[in-house]
Amino acid sequence: MFNNKYSKTLTIVLIIVIIIIVALLIFFGIRVYRKYYIKQAATDAVDQFKNMLNDTATNTTTDENNAILNDVGPSIDLNSLYQDTPTTDDGDSESGTGVTYMGYDVIGYIEIPETDVEYPIIPDYQSSINALNVAIVKLYPSNLGLNQPGNVVLAGHNYRDGSFFSNNKRLQNGDKIYITDTSGERVEYEIYKKYETSTSDSSYMNRDTEGKREISLTTCTDDTTMRLIIWAREVE
């Protein structure tokens, strides 16, 4: 009788141990997938975006040269192609570049040298959680493109594994952030404010920049109880 009870107890313990091991393997497998596979996919998307900008610049130069030779205006209007042509429900003015990432339109990319960040930026699709899981999202406002006068809010997850905005806590005043938009303009921003606030505080979104170009980065703190907010202004 004792041996039977002992055997059953060992079986139960063994099952529990196996479940724990499988759960850990799944957990770490997801982390590896997110950190390496998504990082590679993000890098590929940024490279495609850069190639798109290079191709556009080359085609525009060729058309302008042809226009001079034929004494007519350029045949391609970049403003009509890449500005004020919303194709998504949120009305983002920079969508429709032809470059997609994980099924989302790419409207630019962000670089933060201090934390080795280079990710595509996608519009906010009605606060889609899936969008935040795979890229940096332009959260606010929907009718303002990247690198425009005003405050553009960019959101990214803190997975505590170095991806997305996980290392924003390391950033300090004076660190640089670079945003490249669909026109190919790469704007340098400098961090001047960093603070934590409650998850219900959205005052950082709608703030007056006096006509200057600024960005706000938002992510959660490591314990997920607060929001880490970073403000940066254009370097003039």
C-alpha cells in the first residue's frame, strides 16, 4: 500500500515537473522568437523602406532631368504620392508607401543609437494590440504625420529583453533620437525630459509645442505599474 501511494506521488510530481519545463520552454521560446525573428523582420522592413526612398529619389531626379530637357514640369508629384493620401481608418497622412511589415503600412522608422534601436514605425490601427506587439506605433495624433510641427506620440512595448522600448529607462537628457519619414527627411531630436506617470495619465499626448517639432515616447515600467515617458525636441 505504501509503495503504491509513493509511486502515485512520484508520478504526480513528475507530471508537474514536466508541465513546468514545457511552460518554461514555451516562455523562453516566445522571447527568442520576439527578440530575434521579429528583430530580423523589422530590420528587413527598414531596409525596404530605405530602398523605397532611394528608388523614389532616383526616379524623381530622372524625371526632373527629363522635364528640363523637354521643357515641361516633373511627371511625379511627391506631395501627391506621399502626403495627405490616407489609406487607413485612422487617417494617417503618411500611409500608402507600398512598404509593409507584418501586414501593416510602414510610415517611417526610428533610430536610438544609445539603445541600439532601429524599428519601423506603423500607424495606430484603432489601438491594435497586435500592432504594438510587432513594431513601434505612432499612437497620436492620427492626422499628424511624422516630423510635422506638433507633438507626435510613439508607443513601444517594454519586454525587458532589449527589444522595442525595453531600454528607454537607460536614456538620459541629451541623448539623440532620429525619425525618418516617407519624404526621406531624417530629423534629429534631443531628449530633454524623462519621467514616470500613472497608466491613466495621457496629458503628455496633447501638449503645446509652440509650433516646434517634438516627439513623446511612451512605454511601461519594468513592473508595468507606471508609464515611462520621454520628451524630445528637434535639434535646430
